[in-house]
Amino acid sequence: MSWALRWELFATGTASPEDTWALVGDLSRLPEWTDADAVEPPLGPLEVGAEFFVSVAGRRLLWRLTTVEPRLLEATTDVPRGRLGIGVRVAADPRGTRLVLAGGLDGDGAAARWRARLVDAPAMRRRFDRWTAAALQRAHG
């Protein structure tokens, strides 16, 4: 049985969209605002299909960019329960910047689905909350 979980979180801050994008749109800066310990960014310009590795808590994940647009990046990786996708978008907001993080997990099997719903999705939402707060604070200066 195939299944999919989706979630999205946004936050606003007073940094400019340009300053915010300079942080979140630069893959090498992921350790500054996410749980990433290290990043091996893609060679050359960011483009769909480019691959990069992110190390988190001793685990190294291969990510592939699936969307590259002005102020929007989306990437996917394979995890034990399926395929994880994360997107980041920066938009202008009356306060300064709106930072949107979106995620999705696609998988198979009833047991994996329940674990994903009860454990993985809530954990990712909590991470997204920490990450947006850290990014907006860091972008502000």
C-alpha cells in the first residue's frame, strides 16, 4: 500500500528576502540554520538533477535537486521509510520576509505509514519550526 504525507510551515521575519535567500538558497550554508553537520554541495550552478550530500548526526544522505527557481529549491532523498522531499521558498512579506518550508514523505507499507504519521511527520514539523526561526534570526544579522 503506497501512501504520502505532506506538511508545510512558514514564518515571517524582518530580514529582506534577498538576505534570507542568500542564507537558505546557498546549500553550503545549511549547517548555519538546519541540523546538518556538513554539506558537500554540487559542483557548478544549482540545477535540476544536481546531487549533494548532507551529513546529519553521523548519517550521510544523498540529495537530488528537483526544482530550482528564483527563491525556490526542492530536493529529495531516500530514507528507510520512503522518499523524503523538502522545499524552501522565500517571498516578500509586509514584515520583510516569508520563509516557507514544505516537506513530504512517500512510502509503502502500513507499518511504515503509521510510524511516519505518528513519529516522522511531527518530528519534521518541529525541525521545520526550529529551522525557520534560526534562518530568519541568522538572516536578520
